[in-house]
Amino acid sequence: MERIAIVGVGQTKYEARKRGEIFYDMVYEVTDKAMKDAGFTLGDIDNVITVSNDFWDGRTISCMAVQEVAGAHDKNVSTVEGDGSFGAFYGAMRVLGGFGTTLVVAHSKGSEGDSKVITNAMFDPIYHRPLGLDAISSSALQANVYMERSGVTEEEFAHVSVKNHANAKNNPYAQLPMELTVDDVMRSKRIADPLRLLDCSPVSDGAAAIIIANEERAGKALKPPIWIKGVAHCSDAYFLGDRDLGDPRSLRDASQRAYAMAGVSDPLHEIDIVELYDAFSYMEPLWLEGMGFCDAGQGGKMVERGITTVDGELPVNPSGGVLSAHPVLVAGLARIIEVTLQLRSEASARQIDGAKTGLAHGINGPCGQSHCVWILGKE
């Protein structure tokens, strides 16, 4: 396919509550940052994609509240209601379809909604919604299936939380930098068996933006482009009972397609850094298995043995990941931004030396129903 690249990025600091900022303010901040990062003006942007959700924003046609401030006046505009990684996927398709540049911006203020009520609404209204299922309780079901199937332990999940919250101390955008021990995690409040408070991501506010450009326009950017080498997404069944929650088939399919497009045959040795969507601690080892970095049931061992630390063989979430900041809709786009910064060698204290190829990942739906996998490279 035609070579396309990420040429500009911007993100806010992620916080528990941004009291003095509305959606408009946050979107302006990240749009301005991405423009300056790319060395572009609004005249250089051909297409705008906004990522929002009516439930989380508390209004219908939520995209209309931010399109103007994203510079969409007199431009082609598209909207995505899902994770920012999927919005970026659409942005990449728009560039491949003929637009020279596309701005993708996502925003979220989780502090202004009730996540249990909102995430309950993503389930079937006849059979599942009346049970009170939400993002946390459904993920606890998945964690239990994963433990039963693979033998992974709660202590191995706790290692993920310890690692990622410690990594967040090097990330000025992270919400929850913390120094923890496995015992701290294991002693934290039980939320939904087997998940404890420190196994769960926080409620967060924030926004992020990226600019995607074709090869010609990328050559005019202020900084070296980060090339989109491969990208794919796949979705599994809607009903939880129609899926094997311990086998992330849609992630495996999306990963294999992205690897094939990027020419990656041995991901563990060809990918230098991974930023994945770990809304809960168990997700990191399970997603690593689905991505093909290890055999089924071995994800927990990878974490426990230090393979995924910042100085390990495969650094995973050196930013602190979603466990350290979870602005819904924005989190997957933030993973793309973090990999971009790593490949530019602009990740400051969280920089992984020599990173040339990275994987970014986002999810939609309960228990990782849909996955979007990005392979980015310096060359």
C-alpha cells in the first residue's frame, strides 16, 4: 500500500477530574499541540475525524461539540464512536483513500458520568443488561476463565500493576504513578472476584490527537515521520456466551494481519516496544498471548520473569499503560502516541533505547470484543 505516517501528536495530562476544562478546551489543547508538533497549520489539514460517545458526553450528536475547535470548518468531517485506535484506523483509510492529511482527535471526561450505568448499556438489553453486568464484572468473568484455563495466578496479575504504576512515574501525562508491591495489590479492596482495586484502571479525563499524512505531505512535516507499517482490526461475537473469553481470537486475527502487512514473522524478536490496552491487570498477559509473543498460558510468566519491564526483552507499557490513566475513547490513541514518541526518541525518562519498531493496541466492547493492532516503524 501507499506509505503513510504519523507526523504530529498531542495529548493532555490525564487526571481524575478536569474541573476547569470542558471538552472544547481539551480538544483545542491537543489539536494545537499536534499542529505545532507537525509544523502544520489548519490549511494543511484535509480531513478531520473526531472520536466521541453520546453516553460518555451526556448529549446526542456529541461530535458536534468539538468539531469546530478541531479545525473542521469547511473540511470533510467524519466521526467515530469507539476507541481512538479505531478512529485512527479510519483516519489511515481516509489518507489511503486520497486525502493528503487527516487529523484524528479523541476526548473523554469519565468524571462526569457513571461508568457502571454507561458500560451496562453496552450489553444485550433483554438477557444481559438486567443482570447488572458492566465493564468490571464482565472483565472479572474473563479473568476467572483465564485463570481456570491457563493456571495464571492473581499474584501474576499483581506484578502487572506493580510494573505499570512504577513505569508511570516516568510519564508526566500519567494519572497514577505509584510505587507498589505485590502485597499492596493483593491487600487492596476486592472489587469483583478476582479483581482488586489495584487491578483496575482509574476513571480519567483527557484528550489526544494525531495527524496522519501520505508520503508526500509527510516529507513536509517538522519531524521525521513514523511510518504505519501494518494495521488491522477484528471483532468477536457480541454475546459473551458465544465467545471463549479465555481465547482472544479477534486479537490473534488482528495481530496476524497487522504482522503480515508489516512483514513481521517473529514478533518477540522484531518488535522493540509494546503499548497495549490494559484496562485491568489480567489483560496484559492475556493480550500478549493473543498477540503471539508467547504460548497460551505463558503471559503471566513473561511478566513475573521481568521480560516485560523497561529493561527487559520486550518492554510493555513503559508509559504506565491504561492502568495508570484510562480516559475512555482516548486510551488507544494514547498508546499510538506513546509508541510514536518512543520511535522518535522523544519519550524522555520512559525512553526505551534503540526502539525502531513498536506495537500499539486498542480495544472496543466488553472483554476485548474488538481489537485494533498497529505496527509502527522509524523507516
